[in-house]
Amino acid sequence: MVETFEKTQGSPVNLSTLLHGLATGERHPNEDLLASFLHAARQHLGMEVGFISEFTSTRRMFRVVDAVEDRADVVRPGASDPLDETYCQRCVDGRLPRLIPDAQILPAAQELSVTRDLGIGAHLSVPVTLSDGTVYGTFCCFSFHADHSLTERDLAYLQAFADVAGHLVEHEVEQRRKREEKRVLIRSVLDDGGMNMAWQRIVDARQGKCLGFEALARFPDPDGGRRTPDWWFREAGELGMGDELEQMAVRRGLQLLEWAPDDLYVSVNMSSRAVLAMGVERVLRDWPLERLVLEITEHDAVQDYAALDQVLAPLRQRGLRLAVDDLGAGYASLQHLLRIKPDLLKVDISLTRDVDRDTRRQALISGLVRYATTSGSRVVAEGVETEAERNVLAELNVDAIQGYLVARPQPAREAMAGLQ
């Protein structure tokens, strides 16, 4: 039997539609599925207020709230109170019955000040339980008048909705747990210095003379390659820790300048977001800017080119060079080149790989070289692994190359070997 419940506003909520949304992960057209289920349950039971709560170690938080219009301010989403002073906790642990027709005449309910303060009458509360048996919170409905018509069947009905709610929040809880694990992992690197650096040589494409190094961050990886450097920076960015992690990488990467010959440069990577957020001038001020290259690496679009230019222009006037990284990948588009006006164009491995056998790649790189010549920039090809690739890139007038053919990323001592 399909039951339909008339909403106070909008179209009616059909139970089969809600179940379909649960199965497919789709959102209900008017509100999310949790709110839809809560609204349907509250109306079916004839209650004035309904909510889904979440338990923390000491607090009960209102996650989703549904109420009749003149009672909308009684409970607000996001509010919380001490867990042990709630109907929710006491209904779960058995100190209060889960079905209360009239809280005003129940001594155990009268022990709670909220019973008197709100004038709670009928009350139903059932646990929202996750698949591992953990109590997430409760699915509750209450009114400000007694209702002696409520039966165990109504309680079972509410529990059925709570079981569905448990499935709906399961994914969110798991995602939250994973986010916390990542946060702890990244924080441990930031606090304990778990980041190491490697430097990869950049050499002249024809003569093979070393021109500089790119500093590359390296992280612990107990999972055997799953957590790449890109993973660390991406996850740190999503958790609001990306700027701090990038700053650590830049500071450590620049340390090679203390040992490198004066005619060599060090290139460090930084997202435009971090440039704008972390005070890049403060990070770079103790280093010779004429020996630095800042690679603007982008896997997200630059949001404010004018602000980026305002921050970097004074540093460029003092000798800092800019490079656009990942040309041929991500958001390193032609418009990106025009707005950044880089000194170096770094061609991504996706274009340099097999360039000796692919005329389309050759044409693209040739076009970038012509653009660089006109604009006063230089072209660096990344990911060069064979002599054949190097030869073709030299014929195309690429200025410099880096990749496994030249050298792998190495610790400072190995990277500097033979240069002193």
C-alpha cells in the first residue's frame, strides 16, 4: 500500500517516491530525503514538531527539523544541548519510554525541565542506528497536547522511518570518519615534519648543461603508491590545510639554494590559491629572488587573476620568474598563459611522451615555442624519458628539458653530485 501525506506547503510527498530516491541516491525535488521522511512521519502521526538528532560524546544536536508553522521556532537545526538532559538519550537508554502519550503526567518526564518549559504532551522517540550497531541519534516527534490514541503500531511506524534515516546518514558518517582520518594524517606531517624533498635537474635541451632544479615534495606512503603527492595536496586543500602544506614544501624546497652554485635556480610549486592566502612575499623574502622560479600549478581554475598579479608584480620586479606548470593538462589553458604572462612555459608529460612518434604533439609544442619566442618566454619540456624525445624537442627549439632521461628526483646530496 502506498501512503500519501499532504504537506503544509508544496506538493504531496509520496512514500514510493521517497523510497526510490533512497535506492538511487537522488534528491527529492523539494527537499532532501531526510527532511522528506521526517515531514511525512510527523504528519502521519499528527504531531507538531519532528526532528532527527545526532549524538556526540556529550551533546545532542538537531540535524533536521520539521514543524507546523506557528511552532517553527521551538527547535532549530544546528542547535544542541547536553545529551543526558534530553528525552532522546533517556528514551534510548530506557529511562523514559519511547512512546509517551502524556509527558505531563509521567514522573520520569517531569524530572526534565524541558517538559515544563515547552509544555510537552505526546512524545515518540526511536533510535537511528547505523549498520555496525552504533546509535547515531534519534528520530523524534512530539506535540504540545496529550494523545492517548498513540499505539505501539505508531512507534513501529516511526522506527521504520528511523531505519531508513540510518541508511541515509550512513554514507555521511563514513565520509566524516574518512575526512577525520585524513585530517589527522596530514596534521601529523605538518607537526612532525613527515615531508621530505627531492630535486629534479632541469637541463639545456641541446647541450645538457644543468640550469636548475625543481623541488618536489615526498610523503610517507604505506599503501604502496596510492597516496601520491597530488593526493596529499588535494586532500589538504579540501580540508583547509593546503596552504600550510604548500608553505612547508616551498620553504623546504628553497633550502637547496644554500648548496647550489650561484648560476643555478630552484623552482617551487604553488597554487594561485596559496599565493593569495599565505603571504608569499614573507615566505620568499629571505631568498635571492633572481634565483627563484615560482611554478603556478593549477588543477582548479584561477579565481582572481588581478589579485594574483597584484601580489606577484613587486616580486617579479625584483627578479622572481614565473612558470606556468602542466601545459597540456588541468586548467593551464591559453587564456591562463595570457593572464599570467609567464617567463617559463612547462609542457606537461602528456604532450612530451612519444613526441618523436606523434606529429600532432610536435605541432602543439612547435606552436608553444613560437608563442614563447614572441612573448619573451622559454619552454621547458617535462617527463622526457628517451633520447628520441629529447632529439625531437631540441629540433623543435625547446629550451630545456627535465625527466628520467636527465635524472630522477633525488635528495639534495645526490641531486648536486658532480656540479660543485
